[in-house]
Amino acid sequence: MKKKTIAAFILAVSLVAAALSGCGSSAENGNMGNGGSAGNGSSAQQDPAQSGQAAEAQGAAAESAQGESGQAKDSVIVTMPSTSEPEAGFDPVYGWGAGEHVHEPLIQSTLTTTTADLKIGKDLATDYSVSEDGLTWTVTIRNDVKFTDGEPLTASDVAFTYNLCVQNSSVNDFTMLKEAVALDDTTVEFHMNTPFSIWPYTMAIVGIVPEHAYDENYGQNPIGSGRYLMKQWDKGQQVIFEANPDYYGEKIKIKKLTVLFMDEDAALAAAMAGQADVAHTAASYADQVIDGYQLLRVASVDNRGINLPTVSPQERDGKPIGNAVTSDAAVRRAINIGIDREEMIDNVLNGYGTPAYSVCDKMPWYNPSAQVVYDPDAAKQLLEEAGWTQGSDGIREKDGVRAAFSVMYTPGDSVRQALAEELANQLRELGIEVTTEGAGWDVAYDKAQAQPLVWGWGAHTPMELYNIYHTLPATGSAEYSPYSNKAVDNYMDGALKAGDLESTYELWQKAQWDGKTGVTQEGDIPWVWLCNVDHLYYVRDGLQVAGQKIHPHGHGWSIVNNVDQWEWK
């Protein structure tokens, strides 16, 4: 990918410096558009809202600088992409903490947590159990927790929150839950529609809201019991959190967190101007040397891959699905072993990534046998044996069908575009012709049922496997294959019905590959995974960012999951 020019950097720095040097009135709380951005203040002409942000950011930056002189310091400024701003506000019922980009909700407490090794820990919950039939989960919670308005948090608040989630399951999937019932102040029961062994992973991302203080405006002025309270939100610009003085858990070391929403150019400029303590960045910028900052590289399961429709061309509900080339399993297997993932990472990510072989690399339920060895000769042999013979122009054909298809990418995403181009170059060496095509999400979702698209996935739950690979009707993205394997379904259905969570990992692993069949290795390959994208940040010298869990999809809130335990040295 092409590097940004020095001139572009100078311009970006000047714009940020201008914004941060301004002064003005309070910020305007305008409506957010798609992606959660109401304009991120990057234009040369400031409006009053941008001036309000500038004054706050300038003050925060001045506060940030005090640690360099050895004074006590307990605040940080972190940049995030504008898409990280929650469109519906800081309301767990409408996706805050969950949704596509899973993270800890900070403002609210959760029943459970995920540990550093992605197992289950406890937050509000002191104990939990599941009935033998898997249809009733019983959770006991702490009795010493209060919301920031002084009211106690009880099991009624827990039940209220989850029942709201069921009513609004169009945002997140809660179809497995029938209802939540508070038995007393510290005991709540979850009555399930179907056994769901991975429920503890769901409990780790649902922040508990107060029944007595919840209304349609909650997301704009949230009350919680978590580590932080929201002090100020200037939409499209920034949000400021302050430590909850009555937090029941471990002592909070960082008392103030300011999040600035900005694109990668502006984030880099903010770091270059010394106006952020942690600035997100991309691989294309990672070779920049910024005085006073070090590059932090965080491993992720934020993977990029392509769907490969497994059925021949046809129509479903009046729309075309299937693909004459990728419907041949030999083609899909050849692509899987015939692409050089390391070369992709070097060429596209400047080395900041790891090869991906499944949708759940590095997770406890990942099957290492999904990994394949790059072998272009074996890939060519697979194609030859399947009847795909090379024509005079080097492109293969079979039964009059040319080995050619398009791979889509979303415009504006330079990484996905570069991966599509790199994939096209590599597959041509196998005799497969790939053309690349930019397609916005408004059309890509429909077109992807008939042609491959570069996707981003990766979550801290095995449900990601189910949603992508389970026979339709499944809740998720199985339609982009569409794919069906009874053995794979049985493994995943069995995993959801099992009583002991950790014992299910083996079943999820067998769905990937059991030695004979599965969705990876020499199996059906309805998706080919390319790479896991490292999440990169410029971190100010002297700031010790606490150890990070593997990040899921989404280069945003995950970095501050444990911000309360960061320290200035």
C-alpha cells in the first residue's frame, strides 16, 4: 500500500494543532449518522462544537503532559476510529459493549468477564450454575454494589436488563433467552428457549442498567455501577470518563479517560503533535518514528477472509446465489493451500499480522489442525485432478466454465482492497482469474451470496463459528456460503446443548476438522481465511499499558478494557 506523503502528514498535524489551540463554547450534541460520526472536526474551518472539543482536548493534553516532569498522573487521552462511537449511545440494550465489536462496557458492570486466556471469570456474579436440561441458568450476585446514583444493584436490575435485550434482539441475538426472573435481591434465573452452553460468554458483555433510572434517553446519560462514569459526551468528537469513586472492585489507577474519535490520519497527527497518549494507527503508518512514543502491537482474532459460495448458480427469493467456480470443493481447497498468507502479511500489513486459518484462531476452541502449509504445486494438482485444465492464456476451464470470479471489497478500506488485489495476483499463478470490485455494504450483502467478498470477523465467543457455518436457517452469515454439513451441525448443536462449558471446546474444534470432515483443512472450505490484523497504537513514553487480551474484530474499545490498571512510570 502506498505511504501517505509528508505533505499530508504536515497538513493533518496543522489541522489537529489548529483544533487543539482553539477556544469556544460548549459542544453541540448533534445527531450521529451511520458509523456513529457527526463529523469529526477535521475540516479547516471550526464550528462552535469543534471549538468546544478543542478547549477540552487542549486542557486534557496539558494535563497529559504533567507526567513527563515526574508529577503524579492519573489520566490518559486515547484516540479511536470515528466508527467506535456508539450510534445508539452508551446503552448495553442497544449494543454498547456488544454488537459487532465486543468489549467491556466500562460504565456498567457485567455478570461475568473473560480472562486473559479467554476463559470465564466473575464480576457481579459470585456463582452460577445450569440445570441438567440446559434450560435454566441460576446466577447469584454480589450484595455490595451500588449504581452511581446511590441506589443498590439487585437481581431485579439484572432481570430487567436482560428482558430488555430480548425485546430488542434485532440489535444483538437473544433468541436463545425466553426470560430472566429475579428470585430475590441476589438471585436471578435465566429461562432459555434452547440449551445454550456458551451463555457465560454472553453474560460477559451485557452491562447491567438500573431499572429505576432507565428510559429512552439512557444511552445519552447512562448510570451504571462499573469502573467509570460518563462525565461528558461531545458527539462526533470525544467522550470523557471519570473513575467511579464507589466502585466495588480493584483500585482504579487511571482516574480520567478521554477518548477522541478521529480517523487514522488525524490520530497520527495527534500523536505527532503530542496531543494523545495512545493513538490508534494502521500498518501503513507503523514505520513512522514519533519522538516520545513507542509502537504497541497487540495480537488479535480480527481476521480477514473471503466467503466462497458452495452452491451452483441459482435463485433464492428472487436473488442470485451460488457461483459456478467456487461451488467446486476442489477449487476452494486449492485456494486454501495455494495462497501465501505470509506474503500477504508482508505486502499488505507491513508484517503486522498473523496468518489466519479459521474464524477463531488463538481462541480456546480453535483447532490447530486447521492450519495448512502453503503448497502451490499441490493446489495446481488438485485443480488438474478436478478437471480444471489450463488454457492458452493461463486461465483454467472446466466443462466450458472459465475459472474466473470477482472479489469485492468495501470502498475506503485500503487493507481489504489491498488484500483483494494481492489475492488476485496469487490466484493467477494457480490459473484462476480474479477481478476486484469495490462495493458498498448497501449492495455487497446481496451480491456476496453469489461472489466472494473480503470480510472482517473475530469475536470472543464460539457462536461466531455457528453463525457462519451452521446450516440455514442460522442466526448470522451462513447465507454467504450457503453451506450445509450434517456432521458439522451435529458437533455445534451438541456443543450448545452440553452442560459443561469447557467440555464444549472439543466439539467446536471437531466442527472445524475431525480428521475426516469439517470446515477447514481438507474439508469443505466455505470460507478461506487470510490473516489476523495486529492492532497498532502509538503509546507515549512513560505510560505502561496493562497486558492486553487478544483483541476481537474492531480497532476500538478493546484497547481500554483494562485502562483502570494502566500506570504512568
